[in-house]
Amino acid sequence: MFDTSFNHFKSVFSHKFFVEPADRNYFLARFAKINRLNTEFWWQALQTVEKLLKAGLVLNGVSIKNGYGHGVEKLWEKHKEVFGELAVTELERPEKLSPAVWTDAPLDNFISIINRLGHPDSRYGLTGYSNRKSDLFKFDQLAFELRRRTIGLDWIVGEDFPSKELAAFYGKPYRDVIVKIPEHQIRLLKWPSGSTDILGPDLEDVVYSWNFSFYRCDADLERPAIQGTEPACTGFGNSYLSLLWEELGQTGITLPARERVTWLLENIQIGRDAETEFRRILDMGRSG
């Protein structure tokens, strides 16, 4: 972690803390919308937009540790200020989408709708919801554009990580890539895969398949279980905070390590206990 460039460190941690979780939220938002789980769609949409905004801001010199929380509209205003002419300021109807499905309205209005309908109160049924035909298509475009901006605009292509795909842009800032290749995603996309047919022909089979507690019929229990329910290897994933903590134990508090950990503590909310521990380690390194 400490033998790569500082920008590389920032990019990796922003990806792990914000972009990867946002990708999961985006996938679940589309699943919810397609299957008419309306309140869940707005909740997941809000989470997607919030995380992508935070990733873009923190990689462009904005500390998101204090003063923002889950305030998407405040993050949105900061996005427009920081990104300037490269900010996402409007959405356009896709050429192949029927005009009857698209509603022209300022993007700020759509952000307000996501913020209101995706509010945490929606999880408890304290707020209602309303849908428009264009909601999914606007959300898709918004997520796509925000995700393209999860990089330092003035970082130089080729300096911090190689990219054969962007070889023609080596020596130029990433803002040039965003402008000149509008279909390009800076980061790899990875979604869950596999057939949904094994669950059964209806959405409610998600609840009843292999469910010994909420029993419906023997047929639900007799289906061969898929890997997700009884994997040969149960799976695990290391927190990048844990990996960072382990690496500090191995390398000690070098100047690059101090620089990177200090950036993390000053710019990203990682939780009180974790911050206390990392500050303790930094203080021990200073006294040593």
C-alpha cells in the first residue's frame, strides 16, 4: 500500500469505500425498480448517488469527513462547485428512448426527488413515494456520469496506474478523457451474474426457496440449492482498514505511510474506534 503513488493509494481506498458499494447499490436499485419494489428503489438510488458524489469529491481535494454526512443535496452543490464545467448539470433523453417516456426537468429537481424519496424515513414507511416514467433512465444516466468522475480531474494519465486503453492520453489530465471519450468508465465494472430461473418462476420464490422457516410447500425445499445458499467455500472479504492496519504493523510508520494514513483520517469518516486506533499508531510512530 505504501510502495505506490499517493494518488494510487487515494484511488484504491476511495474505490473500496465508495465506488464498489455504490455499484452494489446501483445493482440493487435497478433490481428493485424492475420488480416494483418502489421505496427500496429510491433508498438504493440515494445510496448510489451519495457514494459516487463522495468518491468524486474526495479525489479532487475535498474532505468529506465533516459537514456532509448523508446530505446528498449539499454534496451535489459541492460537486457543481468543484467540477465546474465538468460537473454533471443536465441529463439528455437517450436517442433510442421514446419521447413519451422522458420528462424534461432540471437535474437539480431530480436530485431533490432522490433525496426526498430515498430519505431514511422511507425505510419505516414514514414517507410516500411517486414514480415517473423517466425515473430509471435518468438514474441510469446520472450514476453513469458520476461514476466516470471518480478520479482526480488533474491527475495525469499513466503516472499513477497504467492503462493500455488510454495510452493515447498519457501525459494529459483525466479531465481530457472525460471530455473526449464520453462512453468511457474510468473504473472497471463488475456486477453479480447468474441465472434467476433457479429460484422459480415468480418473484415471491425469493422468499420461499429453501426456506425451512417460512414454509410453503415441499417443492421449495427440494430444489437443488445454488452456490449462494450453501457454497463449498463460505467466502470472506478483508476490510481495507484491516489490511492497512496490518501493513502498518509490518512496515512501521514511514513518511509515506504517515502521509497516506493522515490523508485518510482527515478526509474520510472511518468510524470513531478505527480513527482512535490509527491515531494511536501514528502517535507511537512519532514518539519512536
